[in-house]
Amino acid sequence: MKFDRLVDLILEGTKIDDIANKFVSEVLSKYQYTLHGEGHLNCAWATRTFCKWAKDKGGDEQAIVFSWPSKETLKLNPSFKEVAHIAPVYKNNIIDFTYGQFVNKDIPYKITPVNNWKDYQKFGVGIDTHQDGNKVWPQYKIDSIDSLEREGYSKTIVPPALKNKV
């Protein structure tokens, strides 16, 4: 309990919204990106960057990765894309800085309690498990960002351009 309070003080906020807003203002505001459509944030980059930022401030560095839809699921739902998704987890909440891509709206982030992870299935992620050789990819997995990356869950990290870069 004392450690959680210390982390809250370090991050200057006790609410998840405060943490998300602080990350947007301190980090994301330095980059050029859109909240949806062409040029939206890459989920792997946003997650890796948030986890590093939170860890540097003494906070949590976990993430949740959702599996991609199977060929069968894609046939039944042609609007789904054959991609996985990853987002940071902080204090049992998913803070998704790329949520706007799913709903095609200007949403800077979406906070979802981890126990509501199935809410993401309406977007085609976290529905299916996959077998890849000896490895089984679950519907979703929560772990440290470093562990997830070592296991191959976050491969495509594409940073946005910095603002005012010459």
C-alpha cells in the first residue's frame, strides 16, 4: 500500500486519467500523429513508450497483448484486420493511446478495466488462440513489456515523427 501511494505521488496523480493525461502532455505532445486514420499512433510504440516512461517514474510497466483474428473469424467479419493489438496496463486498467483507430474518432486514450478485456473483441482482437509451432498464442496475455517483447508479442514498433524536426 505504501509503495502504491509513493508511486502516485511520484506520478503526481492518484487517478488513472491523471496518469494518462500526464503522459500525453509530457511525451505524446512532442510527436506528430493523428488519433485515428492515416498517421495514427502505432500501438507497440505507444505501449513501449508509456511503459518506459512509467518505469522511469517508479511505476508499473505491464502491457496486455491481444491475439489477431483467425482466418475463419476474418471470413465471418470482413471488417476485422489481421493484426494483433497491445496496450499498457496500469493499476489493473488498460490505457489505450491508440483506441481512436478502432472507433474512428479523436479519442486521445481509452481506459478499460482489465477484467473488461473482452470489450476489445468487437474490434477483432483477443477472439482466437493460435498455434505457431510449439508456441500457443493466447487470446490475451498480460506481462511486463520486456517479457512480452522477448516472447515475440510486440514486433512492429513504428515511432511517429517528432514535431519541429528539421
